[in-house]
Amino acid sequence: MKYLVDTDWIAAYLKGTHPFQQVLTELAADGLAISLITYGEIYEGIYFGTSPKAQATGFQRFLRLITVLPLNRLIMRRFAVYVVICAKLAN
């Protein structure tokens, strides 16, 4: 796994937002993963969405292509680095 993907990116990808689909598709060859937190947040969105059954099916298909990581110190440290990078890019 090379890239730990944030919930917002997964949600945009699943909604079919072109830039997000393109970037994640390109990065998939290097390996994508999500944390259990992202997994739960996506399911929260599915359950409160307009079409839970169809959205759950789409997410299940997506899960076949990635790794779902358990929470541990290394994963949380990588997430912290991601947050710092995003904050720098936003300025």
C-alpha cells in the first residue's frame, strides 16, 4: 500500500466526480488503502443517502480494489502527515 485515501476522496470517487476518479484510478496501480475510520464514515453516508442499497453495492465493488487497514500507530501517524500536507497546500 502506497496511498492512504481520505473519506472525502472516496466519497467523491463513488459519486463519479471526474477529477477524483481519474486521480485514484491512476494511483491504484501503486496500491490504495483506507482506514477503518474511513470505512465507517462511508457507510454512515450510505445509510443516510438517497439510495443505500445501490450505494452499498458500489462501495463493495470499490472495496475489492483496495485494502482496509486496521487502526494502529503507523496508520495514525501517516494520517497526521496527510493533514499537515493538506494544511500547507491550503495556504
